[in-house]
Amino acid sequence: MTTLLDPPARAARPAGPSAVGARLRVLDVRPGCSVQDPGRPGLAHLGVTASGPVDRAAFATANRLVGNPPEEAAIEVTLGGLAVVLDTPRWVAVTGAPVPVTLDGRPVADPRCLRVPAGAELRLGTPRHGLRSYLAVGGGVRPAPVLGSRARDSLTGLGPPVVGPGADLPLGPAPGEPPAVPVELVAPRLPGPGTRVRFHWGPRDAVLGPADRSLLRRAAWRVSGHCDRVGIRLTGATLAVGDRSLPSEGVPLGAIQVPPSGEPILFLADHPVTGGYPVVGVVADADIDLLGQLRPGDPLRLDAIVSGRDTEG
């Protein structure tokens, strides 16, 4: 699992522009930083999960702000701490968890879309709220694709290398002036004291008795220290499923799996495609991005979306 509070690692600042085209060089970085594009959907039958950004809306907004097409890759940053330098002027956008941004040490008033000169140091601080921010660069970052995607899968290691100090990433051709984007599309959706996400029951919710079905919905859950791109483990109550395992079966994005410990795990972008513990519910797709912004210690409530076969007290 990711250690969120490790200090950034550092790399030497490049002496000058690259001779092989436009590049982005990483100077400082915390663990959990990766290149992401929309992912590689449709390969679950081969045992390959889609991966892609954990906060899909923030990722898409970053690309839109700099005029990139939706399929371009950006950098997903966990708890800030990233510093980069470009060897050519480009428009960049920072979305998701709001972070203080500086350009050569000077604060940037609005990092949602700014022009970064060649050789200037762009640095992202630590967000006060939320967990993941997205840095998009006009033209996109373009490491070599794997199975048709530039997304890094942290569970299997598939895709480009992790973004570490000294990483040297090629950029695509600049798309020109960025478009105007309505401000309401830029506002991030972030967790708060009363964060609630909705879920659908099933397919194995029958393993829970009435008391545990109620407990799942009524407990004051908190995000444990075990959280990363694969999923987040909740703490605060224990569901009585016992040492129950099933033949391996498909696991979707947003699955609520209950292992023998009884502490639910909510699966995110790099989840396994199959599993042997019961999946008692699946988080509504519209709320999955919000899960990706939860930090360890954040509170969370789960609201069941009641179908015709359910009777909820």
C-alpha cells in the first residue's frame, strides 16, 4: 500500500533542452505518482484490468483545459509533492485535489490553466483536502504504450514505469491555444465531514444477515491506512461473514468485497479482475471518483440504492 507522507525524492535539474523533441523532466516526486490515460478497457477476459485515472472527471477536465483530446495521458499525483520542468513552452492544467502551485518559486493564482515557459520549475504543494491531483500538459505525456494504453497498473506493473525522480517523459505536439471551459466543470468534487457514497446490493449480499446489512449502511466508517489505487479498506465496524470464500469470479470497479476480517474493501482503478471473497455491493459509478479523493482517516457513509427486491429498515 502507498505510504502517503513520505518526503519527495529529488533529481538534478536538467541543464538544458532535450535534443530529441519536447520533454517533461521530473525533479521532485512523492510515491504514488503515475502516468494515466483513459485505460485499457475490454481486456478483463485476459486478466487485464482497465486501470486509468482514479478520479476520471478531474483527469478529463485537465485534458480539456489544455485542449488535449480525451485519450491523451496526464500525470496522476498523490498528495502533491511533484516538481517538473519543461524544455519547451506549454499550457498546463492542474485539477482534482486543489494544491498550492508555484512557478519558479512564485505562487500561481489559478493553476487550472497556465502557460509554463521552457526551463521554469512548476511545483505542486500538498493539498489541504482530497488526495489526487492531475497535471495535464498540452500535447499530452507520451511514454511508450502497453496494450494500447499509457496507463500504469500499480497491481500488475503493466504500463509505463512509475513516475520517479529524474523521469524524462516525451510530449506530443502542442494543440494550440486552449479552449474556454465553463468554470462549473472545473470545480472539484471532494470529500467532507459528511461524505456519502451510494451502492447497489449484490451479487453476494445474501452472505450478510439482517443485522450486518443494516450495519454496512449505518456504520460510521473511516478510511484505513491501507489505501492505494487498488482499493481502500474501511475500518470502524466488522461484518460477520466468517472465513467464507467462493470460486474465483469477476470483480468490477467499485466492488465492495468483504474478506474474513469483516472490514470492507472498496475496489478502485487497479482492482483485480477476479476474486474469491464475497462482493456484497458495488458503488454507483457516479460516486467512484469521490472514493478516489479519500485520505486515510476520512469518514465515509454508505447509502444503499434499494431495488424492488430489497426491503430496508
